[in-house]
Amino acid sequence: MSETLFAFDERNYQQCQDAFRGTNNQEYYLGDYTIEAGSQIDVRAERKAVGSCSIIQLRSKTRLRFRRTWAHIREDATDVVVLWFVKRGTLNVSHQCGTSTARAGDFVITKSMSPFAIECRPDDNAQHEVLHVVLPTLAFRQYIPQEIKAGYTVPADGREFLIAERMLTDVFEDADELADHIQQKLVDAALYVLTDAIKGRDDLAQERQSLSEKRLQDVMRFIEKHLSDPKLNASMVAEACGISPRYLSHLLRQNGTSFSTLVWDWRLKTAHKWLSTTAPNEISIAEVAFRVGFKSPAHFSRLFKRVYEVCPREYRAQAQPAPTDTKDFFIGSPSALQ
């Protein structure tokens, strides 16, 4: 069964920047999100988690804008692909290779590790609707290993895209009547149909990246995979990515950071999110510290308090939801988008 990711109207739409990533601030990825004021503001997103991906239905009666820059990418380095099915209105995407416009029935791909901007425009009846699937890039590469340009758009002329959309919509609308493994198989099948259709198109184009952009992506991916290793250092990363430590330092300076600042900030932010979504009986503070690469819980606690002005134990106590009536219950599932 789907859950409400966010809902905005004229009373709270100006707070959308702080709430569009959901209750635990873990869906999607960082970016600048704005809702245009209008005669009627009604923006709602419903989410269904299936394995490592999320199926999200977004509806709006006013114009929406979202922008993700290199600064956002450096800050959270979330590496996901978003597959958009435009059902009503239009979707304008600006990216490094140019601009794309998708209308009702069209299909679009965006990628979180490439800067882009999106504008969602309602149709003549003041309706905008998209169904989009967010999944880790590594999972998407199982279907299409090559790099597809951000903003890749397919016109509404392929039966395979319609079939894939219907399958994903059926899973999204399922009221928990299907077993989890059946839902996963249906999603896998829809992605297979969809990506097979993409691979068969003549206009499939690989994204052109500068060498420095490609190297930076390699660096970020390696750091993310080895963040829990307390021995992680600049020389190790440089060697693994086939560059010199000096060039690594140059790359990071170009993007406004240093190796040590990047790694320690990343570790603290990862721990911060972990503590906000887990209870003490699930994972201890010491284990969180070790699993994000700190050599000792004491060192972790000192740095955490220096940055967040509260020790990890106090922060976790503050972040835990208040007890609810035993008649009520909520089942949540962690997101794929960081």
C-alpha cells in the first residue's frame, strides 16, 4: 500500500523545501524545490517502496521547479536514476547536454549525479501528473550498463513504454494483496521491458562528460563504497581511480572541499541519518561509529557533538518519535535515495 510522501497546499507550500524528502528526510536527494503560488495549490506525492526502488505518483495543480547542482551532489552524493512517465501536463528538463520537453505519454530519464533542473507544468485543465521510479544507478546498470544522457526523452510512440507504465501502476495501486516477492518480480519485468525498448532505439545517446567530471564520479563512488574503512585515505582513493594524489586534491579543490573534509562530513551525515531512523536495540551508537569508519566511539562522539552541538545519545533520544496509542501502527521502509 502506498504512503503519503508529502502534501502541500496554500497553508504550507512555502515550507516545501524542508519537507519534500518525506518524514525522515531520506527520499529523493538534495536540491532546490519550489512551488509557484497560484489560485489553487494542491501538490501531493504518494510513494510505494518495492525492494531498493520507490514508485512515486506526483500530482499538482500548480507549477513546480526542482534544481540539483554540483554543490548538492558534493553534499550528499546520492547516486540514483529516476524514470519519469508523464501522464498529464509537461515536464521541462534542463541538463548539461541541453533541454528536453516531455508531454503526456512521454518518458524521461534524469540522474542524480548529473546537474539538472526540472519544471513541471500543468495542462490547460490545471492538472499535472507523473509516475516516476527511483532506483539505485547500480541496479539500473544491470539493465543498461552504458551511460545514458541526463534528460533523455522518448516520445509517446512505443507500446513497450505503455506496458511498463501499466505494470508499475498496478504495483503502485496494489493494496498489499500481492506478496512482496511478486511485486518485486513485476517491477523487474517492467524495467526489463522498458530498458529493452530503450536499447532498441536509434536515438540512444551516451552522456558526454568532461574527464574531470568522470574522475570526480569515480572518486565519489569509491569513497561511498569504502566509507566504513577507517584506513580510507587519499592515496588509496587516487590509486583505485587511476589518478595521482595531487590530481585528486586538485579535483576536490575545484569542487570546494578537501579529502579529509569530504570524508569526515560524509561519515557524520551518514551517522546522523542512521541515528535518526534506528532505535538503540537495533544498532548501538558504538556500532554506528564503527560502520561509518570511526576508529573509536569516543572520537565519533566528540566530532558529532562539535558539529551538531549535541552528543549522539542525546540526538537519538530527541529524534525518536513519541510513543503512540497501541491501536495505531505504522510500517515504514528505508528509501533508496540518500
